[in-house]
Amino acid sequence: MGTLVCFHAHPDDESISTGGTIARAVAEGHRVVLVVATYGDHGEVPDDLGDGETLVDRRMQETAASCEVLGVHRLDWLGYADSGMTGWPQNEEPNSFFQAPLEEAAERLAAILLSESADVLTTYDWHGNYGHPDHIKVHQVGHRAAALAGTAAVFEATMNRTEMTRFFEMAKAAGDNGGPEGEDWDPNGPADDGNPMGTPEDEITHRIDVMPYVVQKRASIRCHKSQITDAGFFSQMPDEQFAFAFGHEWFIKAGSTEPLRDGWLFE
């Protein structure tokens, strides 16, 4: 058995990007550690915060609940502030993840990798799936930390843009609204950094079968109920549609030139 460390930018990213992979790894007897770079300070603020409760309090609670659903063995926070979307003033805040010195942040993550004798690290693709500054930083910090810690197996969680295009074309043809932003949403259109979302299918190396774990994945997403736009959309999808969309998770193995295949992080 091995140890998997999943590195994510914000609360709920672990559910949407790697929830099925985490649940599968736990079910197969591997140790799973979740590391979250920021507290998601600039997410949606729910109307039901209690007296003295902050959005950070709520999102940390939701992440702990998500970890329980998925079976995560250890949850760590790197302690940085959410940087907001591209061009937001929060990008310039000195305590934001975007502004964190690369070596400093990588050393924090590397310390966890070393303490866990990590076999596998997941990070994001080169533009963080959709260009969010914190997601791009996760890619950079993840690779540097793996180099510092000597973690040989690094997998970049990504979105299969080709598959998303097929899925949303089918959904629209069936009369659904097509996506979280309505019928005009286009996976091939510009995302936060101006690039399309995710990665074309011919640049992805691993398709991970998580179909037996989609119920856990969905329950994990629902733990993040304060984030209505993303969690709400995915939570309300019909079961069959959700399983079709999320029954596989997609990764690029760092340093690999192999074509897309059905595979696993522990091989």
C-alpha cells in the first residue's frame, strides 16, 4: 500500500477534481492526505453564517466533512489567503497564495510529503484547469515540492476538454441548460486566464475509473453547500447524468509521453 497526497487550492476543489480518486485510493487501502493551500476566503458567502462565524470557519468545517465522506486520513492547510480571480485586488495581498514565494510554499508542502513518505502527489495542469491564480500556483508549488522531497510520481489533475464538449453538446440536445453558467457556456471558450478549460484529450495520459465511487464524490461535493454556484449545480444534476460526467477523472503523468489510457495512480 502507498500514500497519496492530493494538493488543492481551495475548499471544494478536492471534491470536484479528485473526489473519486481519493475515495478509490482509500477503498483500496492506501493512505490519503489532503493539503489545501488557501481557506477559500473569497468564495460565496452564505446567508446563514452564525454570530461570529466567518466564511473561512464555514469552509474549513465543510472541508472536514468532505474528508470524512471520502475517508481522508489527514487534512493540512498551508495557511495562505485566497488570491481571488485573475485581476482582482486580492491578487496583490501580501498573504495571498499568489504572492507567496515559490520556494517558501514548496518547502511547506515538501515537509508534508517527507513526513508522509509520499508515493504519489497530485497537483493541477499548467494553467490550473481554468486559469485561477491559486490553481496555477498549485501547479508550480506542487512540482517544486515534489522535486525537493524526491516524490517521483506526480500526476496533474485536469479536465478533459474534449469530453466536456461532447457532454455539454449532448446535454443541450436533450434540453438541459448546458452548464453551470447557462446555455451559452462553452468549454472551448476563454476561462479565467483567457485559455480554454482543461486539456484536450490527446494531451492527457490517464483516465481513472471512479464510477463505483461517484456516490461518495457527490456526497463530498454536497458538503460544500455554501458554494451554491458550483456545488449546487453539480449536486442537482440527475444521478445518471452526474455518473456519466464524473465517472472518470483525468490526469497527466508528469514526464510521460504515453497516449491516453485507462490507468491508476498506483501501478
